[in-house]
Amino acid sequence: MSYKIPMGPYHPGLEEPYKLDMICEGETVQDAELHIGFNFRGIEHLAETRNYFQVIALMERVCGICSFIHTLTLCQAMEKLAGLEAPPRAQYIRVVMAELERLHSHVLWAGIAAKLMGFKTMFMTCFALREKVMDVLQAISGNRVNYSMNRVGGVNRDVEDPLALVNMVDDLEREMMRTVIPIFTTSSTARSRCAGIGVLTHEKAISCAVVGPTARASGINQDLRRDAPYAAYAEMKFEVPVEQAGDVRARLFVRALEIIESCRILRQALAGMPSGEIAVGGDKFAFITGTATSRVEAPRGEVMYSVSWKEGSRNPARVHVRTPTYANMPAVRWMVRGARLADTPLIQASIDPCYSCTDR
Amino acid sequence: MTSLENLREKLGTVEPWVESRGTWWLNPGVLSVREVARAMNAVGARFITITAYQLPGAEGFRLEYHWDLDGHLLGLPFVIAGNSTQSIFDLCEAADWIEREIHEEYSIDFTGREYEPLLLRKGDKTGVNLREDPAAPPKPAAPAPGPKEVAQ
């Protein structure tokens, strides 16, 4: 006899409002229904009532972890409508901030995954490392979460001494290589909790059009930083890690390898940062009538903004946001099918879901 | 043959791709959105999203469908005069949530599919978030940036 187990909207394994109704037979999940919208904020509607300064601060609040990415994507779209291009130094600073944010997100996720595995020591280790990343972000921007770094035409703050940050990146990488990555990739605890569970097949990943590490862990070789480079990514050398298994362990591997690649990109961006101004365009902008789109590879996958403006207006006519979790979350239904009930918190966490983004 | 030309051949259209601000646009002409979705599946394009715009007055809506093909961002705009258009959910599973969201926010019906439960809110009222009443007075303009905002 089948029965329904609701997980969420308030569940200790989730800690953000979202509901997964699982139809089970015994301990095995047969199917699942997803429910979102518990904290829907109507940010797209609000954006239509904000001027070109306010809308940047508003969209920074779409996500707590990748707040920089959201303003970067928005500003890139607005720059297209204002006919501006951020100067080279600003493009490099954008790469530095985006990669630091990726490190922040991946280490935070690793900590939460460790906690869901019952590996509390690892959780503490990851969160201590995350603090180091946030220290670097704070050293650059003055803020730990919402950095207020992006503006139309560039960035608000310079990186005064880029080479001084290289040591911090080296420290981070050393610690990742010494503890986090070996434990996650070789420990029997991590293997027994992650290998072969929550499988998203390559075919299903294509059908669901998943993005980011979730796609790359199912054998889809896509990354906007390489395929459609923005900011200064065209000048960076890096690999795109791809795994084939499609299980939780593959998603763990992809993120672990991406941490190393992020450190590599950071070192290049800090060492090669050109001199010059960090913003163009002054304080007043003239936007043309039209629509512009922009895409950025966020830690969880592709973010896309469509921004529409009417000439002479101070506020956008329309801002549409497609966040990566919005693309990835429907695939959870296929990941939990056939899984043990006890594995489902870890499976849903393996896509690194952001409910704040989804309920934008 | 590039992937974009290959796609154009699959679509059977003579319209050219037009690049504008980083997006490759194609006027679908007489093609239906389902024909486009089938061609996208055939060339392996990845569905991204649908962006809905309400046209002024009672003119209807413009739905911009976006796919990614080998890193190219594709845009295909469809203007709908009324309140309904064909769903591509059965051809493109990834369009499920965005069709449900647009149905909810603009009260546009995607025919050939069901809508329960609603994605973002409880109840059965639709068109309450982003859809504007053409008879309503225009929205007030956003305030001009103050000196504090400019200074920041």
C-alpha cells in the first residue's frame, strides 16, 4: 500500500520553505510532487517600480549567496541598453568577485551536504573555510553578503592590492586540497551516502534542461564561462569538470573540482588585472527603448535576465529573471524516484537548491 | 554548416537570424511555437525560458522563447492576440514551470495541458501579479535618483 510523506515546507533537513510530497511504498519513494512559492516576493513586479539605481539594490536581494551574480547579470543587460561597456579592470574585478562567490557557495554547500550525511566535523571544517572566503569578500567590498559591487558601466569599488589577495587564495586552496576534497572524494562515509543515489540520467538531464553542476554531473558539458564568455572570462584558462554518473557523488565531485578551477581563475585574474578606471558612464544613464538579455554562470548554473526599457524612463518596463534552481528543481522528482526515504534530504540538497531565487 | 543555419533549415524558414545585443533573434513568421520546439529538439538546443510582455492597450502579449544552441542565445518572439497559445510542455518538459508561472501571472492559457496545482500561490485566481488592466491609470514613474543614491 502506498502512502504520502510530506517533507517541508518547514523541515529540519531543508531549512527553507519548499515542499516535497513523496509517494512511498515501504521505504522506497515511488514518485514525488514539488511545491514552491511559500515565500514568493514578486520581485519582478517590484522591479518595475524602481529607478535604475534602486533596481540594482533590489535584484541583489533575489539571492543571499549569489547576490553579486544577480547584479552582474542585471548590470550587463542594462549596459547593453545604455550602450556602455565596463572597462577592462572592472571586468577583471567582476571575475574575481564571481569566483569568490562560487567558492563561497560551493564550500557552504559542502558543509550542508556533510551535515545531511551526519558528518558534523566536516560541516564545521567547511564553515570555517567559508569564513576565510567571506573574509576575502569583505576585504574587497566591505560586506559579507550583499556586496554592492556592481553598477551600470563597471564596479563601485576597486581591488587596491590584487596580489595581496593571492596569498589568501593559496591558503584556501591548500586547505581544500588537504581536507575537504580528499575527505569528500575518498572517505567511505561520503561514498556510502552518495554513490549511486539520486541518479539523474544523461537523457533526463537533457530533457529537464538542467544547468550548472547538476548538468555537468550528468555528463552535459556546458559552462557559459567557456561557451559564451562574459566579463574577462575569455582571457582565463580553466577546465570544465564533467562527470558521467549523475548521482550525488558525481555532483559532489564536480563541485570539488570546480573549487580548484575557481582558485586557478582567481590567481590569473588577480595577477593579470589591468590598471585603469573601474567604471564609465557617470551617474546618469540614458537607456534606449528595447529588450536586452544577459546570462551568467552562477555557482548553481545559468542565470538569465531579460530587461526591457522605454526610452526616457527611469525604471525598467520589465525585468524577467530565470534562476538556476528554477531550472534544476523539477529534476528532483526524477532523482528521488526509487530512492530510500532517508536519502531524500541529501538528494534534494545535492542540486544546491536556492529557494530564495526560486521564490524571487 | 553552422548550427544556426542547420536549425534554420530544420525550421524551413527563409528569415535570417539577426544578432542584437548578444541574442540571435529569428522571426518565426507563420511557424507555430510547437513546430519551433520540435526543431529545437531535433538540433539538441536547450530550452531556457519564456519571457512574457503585455502589449499596450488591449493588443495582447508577446512571448519570447529562449533556447541555447552551442552557447548561442536564441530568441523567438510570438505575439498572441488573445489570452491563449499552444503549450510546448509535452515536447519540452523544461517548459512546465514557466508556462504555469506565466499562466498564473498573466492569465495566459497554454492549451493542451493542465494547471494544477498552481506554482506560486494558492487558489484559482490568475493574472494578479504582472498583468495590467488596460483601463487602469498608468503606473506612477519611479522617483528620480536622490543625491544619496547617486553618491553611493
